[in-house]
Amino acid sequence: MGIRTLVTLLIVALGVIAALATQEAYSLFLPGLLQGAVLTIEIAILGSLLAIVMGVLAALARMYGPAPLRWLATVYVEIFRGTSALVQLFWLFFVLPQFGVTLNAFLVAVLALGLNVGAYGSEVVRGAIQSVARGQWEACTALNMSRPQMLRRIILPQAFVAMIPPWGNLFIELLKSTALVSLITLSDLAFKAQQMNQNTFKTIPIFTLVLLMYLAMSLVVTIGMRLLERRASLGLARGKAA
Amino acid sequence: MTEQPMVRFDNVSKRYGALTVLDGLNLEIARGEKVSIIGPSGSGKTTVLRMLMTLETINDGVIWVEGQPLTHMERNGKLVPADLAHIRKIRAKIGMVFQSFNLFPHMTAMQNCIEAPITVLGMKRADAEARAAELLDMVGLSEKKDHYPSQLSGGQQQRVAIARACAMRPKIMLFDEVTSALDPELVGEVLEVIRKLGREHDLTMLMVTHQMGFAKEFSDRVCFFHAGKICEQGPPAELFGAPKNERTRQFLHAVLEAG
């Protein structure tokens, strides 16, 4: 799908929300849901940033780190990929305090989702680094670059382009997973929706708005990633020069 | 005392599992000497260059550069395998041009040429750019300095790759079948640049090539490799004119027949 189609879809989604908001049956719920959406967005953005940092660090540690670091990174990736995000949230929020470490719910949400998605992200980073042609590494060696110089200046900028689409998927995955944080006392979009539904039983307007709002948010992510991809691949005709 | 050879392979072997690619290679190359390596595919010729560039490790022997060990370092009077810091110190004297160019696709021709001088040698950007401009001029590509590799022909890309390698001021330059990936009509422009480099710079050059005409005209010495060993070597006039070894004769006959 082209960017234009995606933008059209986003406009339609927002338009429908706006149109529905003119009716009292819908407008009643909008302020509360928007409040929840703000929290959802905050968690999604901070979680994504943490995921990027963890993904890159874990990938580099596994590929080039000394043995203990490599081992640590592998343990991290396997634990967070091998268990469900829900269990991770509960563990950090309900189990950790029993060992004397109490974190606030917002921090737990960002940590759990960021670490969870970061574990998947590390595989994305690893795959993208490995997809850079071997000749690029050899050229770096012939120019006597150090490993950090190679990675920073030559390999990662090229791997970056290959990473964008899969990271887009992960960000959307993370955005949708934020609904889980309603289970650890946070008033995100999903929590607000359930709360209003229990109080009013107006299921149709509430969940129609919620659906459109999640859709709009994920479309923003998709469009953003497409634009980034387009920008990053300018001047980089991958494979042609290899 | 005679001058130290620029490069010395001292009984160097390379094996992949049970397959011996190079078998006890002994080869000395003098300062400023131009040496061509020819031979059938699988004879280990490219491996010679790759070992010297430290793209491959070696299984036996020692490689020396200007009298200093490259693959090893001295510790308590003994040679032990070199660490990365030592390798980088010695490797700084060597540059390489590849069959597949290997330009950095996200950088312009100019950026390709100043990247390593700035990051590795710590040159100032202005100085690196001035030097790169000279080199791009030498390879005839001043006007293409802001082009990306994907916007250049194969011959142009390879000329940028030569300029990029020269920007590091190596004493030894390795050419690994640098015209093999090019369309026939682009071979000439690349060979011309190598010729110029040979004339204008006091470079020691070692090249693996299938361009017999060029090897004959350009080199001081030609080595014919067969099955991981130097089968015959000598001045091009002798090796091409009156090969002594039967295998050399067969190879030259086959190649010249095809060419």
C-alpha cells in the first residue's frame, strides 16, 4: 500500500471519529477516551524508545561482545521472547514488590513492554546487520577501520534501512500490547473503555470509538515508518554497488 | 646488506579443513616492485592477497611487511600470533582494490574517499577533502565527486575505489581481479588508472589478474600459481615468451586461445 492510501485511510478514520463526535451518544465518551489515549501514546512512545535501545544493545552484545555479555544478552532475549508480555507485566508489578522492589505502574508498563519488544527487536537488528554485504566489511578492513568505526559509519547506516519495516511491525505490536497495562491499574484507552462500558453498557459507541482510535494511532506509526524508509533509502540503492 | 623486501611470505600455508589452498608459499616482493599473479581458478592466487590484507588468517608460516611481522608479533624474542592492535599498525601500510568495488553505497565518491582518512588517520576534514580531490582528479572523476556509487558506471566505481584506497597512503597496493566484474569496454579506463598509479607513485603493487596483456606490459615479475604453489615465476618476457614449466605452457595456451 502506498503512503497516499494510508494517509487517506487515516483521514477517513479521523473523519469518522469527528462525525460520530457530533452525536451525543458518542461525544459523551470522547473526553474520557482521549484521556486514556494520551496515556496509551505515552507508554507506546517511551516503550518503543526503550525497545530500540535494548534491541541494538542486545544485538551488538550477542554478535560482538565478550563471552559474559554475550551470555547475558542471550538470556535477556530468550526470557523476554519466551514468556508472555502479560506475565512480564504481572511479574514486575506484583512479584517484584515481594522482593522489596516497588516500581510505579507507569514505569512497569514502559519497562515490560520496552524490554519485551526489545528482545524481538534485537533479532531484527542482528538480521539487518548480517544482511549487509560481506564486501562492505572487507572494504572497511582494507581501510584499516576498527570494529566500532565499521559498525558506526558503514554497517549500521546500511543495516538501518533494512530494519525499518520490521521495526514498524514491532512498534504497532507494542502499541496494541499497551492494552495489557489496564490490568496493572493504569487508565489507558482500553481501561477507560471497559470502565465506561461497565458503568453505562453503551458497548457500541464506546468500542467503535476505541477501535477507530487504535486504528488511527497505528496508521500514524505505519505512515511515519514509510516516510522514514523513503528518506533513508535515498541515495542508497542497496545491492547495486555491492 | 640488501634492502628489506617490502613483503615476504615465509613458508605460509592456508587450509580450509582438508583442503590446502596454499602450500608453504615463499614469496618476496621488493620495494616498488610490480608483481602479477596469474593462474587457474582455485590455484590460491586471490588467497595470497586476502591473507596479506588480513582478510584471511593463515595456518602456518609468517608474513612480513618491511621487515616487521604482520601475522605475528615479537614477545620475549619469540613470534606469537599478532593481536588486533599490532595487525592494525602493520596493516596501515597496505591497501586493496576489490573485484566487486565494495564502495560504500550510502556515501558519495568524495565521502567514500575521506571517510577512512578522517576516522582512521584522524585527518582534518579540509585536508582529507583536498587530498581526495587530487586523487579523484587523478582517476579522472573530479566531476563525479558528489555522485553516489549507484549513479556511476562499473568502471567509474572501480576508479573511485582506487582513489579511496590511495587516500590512506599505503605503501603496498593489492588489486584483486579488479577488471573481472566490468563490461569489456570499461576495462581500459581502469587499467589506465593503474598504469598511471604505477608511474607516478612509488607503490609496491601486487595484482591478481586475468588480463595477460596488461600483466605482460605492466609487471616487473609474473608469478604463475598452480595448486597452491608458485609453479613458475620470472620477468613477463620470459614467462610469457618462453615458459619453462609444462603447466605454465598449458595455462597460457588455454588462456591465449580463449582471449
